[in-house]
Amino acid sequence: MGQISFTGLASGMDTSSWIEALVSVKQKSVTTLKTKQTSTEKAKSVLDTVKSSVSSLRSSVEKLTDSKFGGNFDLFAKNAVTSSNSSVVTATATPDAARQSLDIVVNQLATSTTATSTYNSKINDETVFNKLASGNAKEGKFSVFVDGKKSDIEIEEDENLGSIISKLNSIEGVNASISDGKVQISAEGGKEIVIGSASDEANFASVLGLVKDSETGDYESYTSVSAINTSDKLVDIFGESVKGTFNIGNQEFTIDENTSLKSLIGSINGKADSGVNAYWDASAGTLVLKSKTDGAFNINIEAVTSNLTDVLGFTSSVFDEEEGVYSSSLVQSTQKLGDYAKLNINGTDIISSSNTVTSDISGIDGLTLTLKSVTTENEEGVRESTTISVAQDTDALLGAVKSFIDSYNKTIDTIDSKTAKDGALYGDTSLTSIRNNLRRTAMSPIESSDLKMLANIGITTGSATNSTDTSSVNKLQLDEEKFKSVLSENPEAVKQLLLGDNKGNDNSGGILNSIEKITESALDSTSGYFETKTKSYDSQIDSLKRSITSAQSKVDAYRERLQKQFNNMEQIISSIQSSYSQFSI
């Protein structure tokens, strides 16, 4: 049972306030410890901020010092390519490419091979009208006017074109026919004929592409019309023998009872190993396969257990009864071979199977040309060359140097503000030492380069704004024009100044290598400043938490003791008062 407090009922004194006043004196020790814990936790948080800044500085330096790994890591070796006419030819260059200028004339672009089916899919008398236009042909009435006199033609369900043509010919003065996939309709004796009205149900004229000749007044399909509905099943179009497999490129395709021409085209285009793009040319009624690879190369097409490629005219095959497969040969006439690209580089003629001309074709190490168009002729009939220039990529290097300067300035600013008199890390001499080492390294000359200081390449400190504010002298600033000029004149000396021999060892030299070592030492996960300092803060915080718990326990025990003592006093006073009342007269 807890201690019962009478709070001065017998004595008439405010013992509760006395207890709180006495306890508050003891509680100050706990408050002091908590304040110290808060301060230590804040210092640790601020330390993390400084660490993040130093880590960013290291990362920005590494973008430059990673040049020691070569290849795309070496910003000093990175090349930039410009084209005097990017609509004709562009280029990319690896670090292996020599820095040079090339005059290029594109005489011919490479084109890709196309294979076109020869199956006769053009409409004829037997073609069912409502199967046309991928099943979008509409049945019903349409109108024919001869010298203004209207006649209605009714198209029945599943009616073929031969029957519809006969109905047209039954109209007095009308002649209609189908030839080479086209419908022709004319009127006799110079009469005027008009096909269709706004109220027609059937879309006969639009499906068949009927166009009226302005001179003769006759109607004719503007192009041959395909009888194939791409949504129909292939077995319904070509028969059961198309079921099975065939190859295009290195990809096998399967036709079953549900495969449509539309789904087959989608499947061909969805398989990278087919090596082609397929489409249905509705106006010509042909399946076209276009190679994804430029040049005069055949598209590989083979019948296996399906005869579809034979039906379409791509192959000529003989069925092997024992093996159950076709032995096929390409029908070369269905394939129009692509052209080679023809260009001239600095007076040397080159032929390429592709519009992407790599170094193994041009013989120019590290350079890849992309041909966009044929070089046009000037007024004198001469094709003026496009100049491709390969030079050092100063923009990439300049961007990395700017990033370093920004990170350096932010790090110096952060350390200065956090170690100032009102900063959370005031008095941290180790952190101040890191800051001083960074600044000293950035400002000190080196002996291993023709260029001695960062100032020689346009990287300097600012001037003091007044006698009390000298923060600007601790920051780096960049003169871009001077940097580019020195880099252009002596790129190796700039590299030597920043990176030394760029091997990344203790004797490498170079200002940035030295700065990188300072940051790496501070950030070392085992014995670095930040790791050691963080562990120290963690230890202090843990110790403070234990001290707070212990101190609070003592205060709580002191409160309980006081309450017990005052309660005892109240009970004694109450007992005396009770005894005294018995002697009252």
C-alpha cells in the first residue's frame, strides 16, 4: 500500500509545498545531466552534418582522381565531338580516339532489305464484301444516280462482289467491272453518274476506294483493294496446311487454328531475334518484312512444318514425308536487297553495311560515325564536306572542378560555423585541424608540376570584404576562361598539378590527391576522426542516460522519505491534539 499523505491537516502547515521545494533542489542535478545529454546529442547531430559535407567533398574529388582507373573514369582523357553539319553526320568518341579533325562526304546511305509477299490477295468476283476493310464493310443500301435518277442497290449479308457488280450492271446505262483488284463504274452515252448519298447504309464507295475522275466522270478504285481481313484466322484465309512452324531470322513462329494475320504480325514484331519489322500493306495486299539491319543482306525465311512462307511466296519448299518438315529455299525475287553506305573520309572512300560506321570499318580508333543524310551539292555541283572535330571534353572536366570548388567551400563554411564560439562543436581542435589541413593543401604550391599552384589554373581565394569579415579568403573561386585557356595550352600540366602521377599512392603528388587523402583519413570507418568522435559521443550519451536514471531514482527516494517523515509528524501532532482534548473543561 502506498504512503498516505495528510498534507498538514493536523499541523495546519502546507507540508506539500515544503516537500516540492526541497525536492526541486535535488532535481536540479537531474536537470543538469539532461541538459548535458541534450547538448551532447546536438553536438553528435551537428557532427553528422559536418561528416556529410566532408563526404560530399571526397566524392567531388574522386570524380577527378578516379582518372587513375582509366576509360570513362578519366575525365582528362574524355573527348567531345562536334559536327559542322549534324543533319548529315554525327559522331561519338571514346578516350582512345585521337584529337583531330575529319572531312566527311556522305555519298549514299545504307538501306535495309525488304521481303514482299507475292500472294495475290486482290479482290475479285468471289470476294465477300462484308469481309473487307478488316470486317468494317457495312451491308445495306447504297445509291446510284444516273443523270440524277436514283437507283438503290441492296448489299446482302455475305454477298460477294460479283453479285453486287451484276446488280450495278442491271441499272440502265451503267457499266461495272473488277480488274486487277480495282472496281470500275461508268455510265454510257456521256451520262453523269454519282455513286452514294449521305443517307446510304452501306459504305460501298469508301471501302472500295472509289474516286470519280474529273475528266471522264467515271469511278475507279484509287488503288488495288486487298481481299484479306487481317483479323481473320490464317487457316480460314489460306487453309489448314499453314498450321505448324516457320522461321524468320533466328526466331521460330507457330501457327495454330486461332492465329490471325494481325496476331502473327504482332508476334513477329515482338521478337527481337526475328531481325525484322513486319507490316501489312493493305493497298498492295502484301506482307512486308523489313530488316532491322542495314546493308545488302538476305532476310532469313524458312518453312519448317507450315507452308505459309510458300503460300506468301517467300520460299519454295519440298515436304520431306519421312522427316515431316519442309526443305525450303528463298525466292530471291521477293527480296529487295538494301544498299551499302558510301562515304569519303579525308579523301578515302569507304563502304559500310550500316549507317553506323564503327572504327573497325573506318580504321579510326575510338570513333563511331552516324550517317544521317546524303551530302547535298552546292551551286557548282560539288558536295561540301562535313567537318567532325574530336577535342578534349573541357565541359565535363570544368563541371567536375566546379563541383569540387562548391563542395570545398561548403565544407570550410560548415566547419567554421560549427566550431565558432557559439557553435555546437566549439573547441574541437581535431576538427579545426582537418579544416586547416584542407585549406593549407589547397593553397600550398607543389614541386612536381610545371604549374605550381591552383591559382595558375584560375582557382584562387577571394579578397577580404573588410577588416572583421575575412570569410571570403577561405573560399575558392574559379576563373573559367583562364582555366579553359591553360587546359587547352597544357592539359598534361593541369593534370599533373591536380593529380600528380595519378596512381593514388602516398607519393602520387597532386593537390587533389592530397585533399582526397585528408578526407579519407577523416572518414575512415575504423579509426577516422568522425568514427572516433561519434563513438565518444555515443559513450557520453550512454553514460549520461545511466547517470540520469540513477540520479532520478535518488530524487524519487528522497521525495518518498520526506513524505513519510512529514506524514509521521502529522500523525504525532494529531495524537497529541486528541489527548489534550480529553483534559479540556
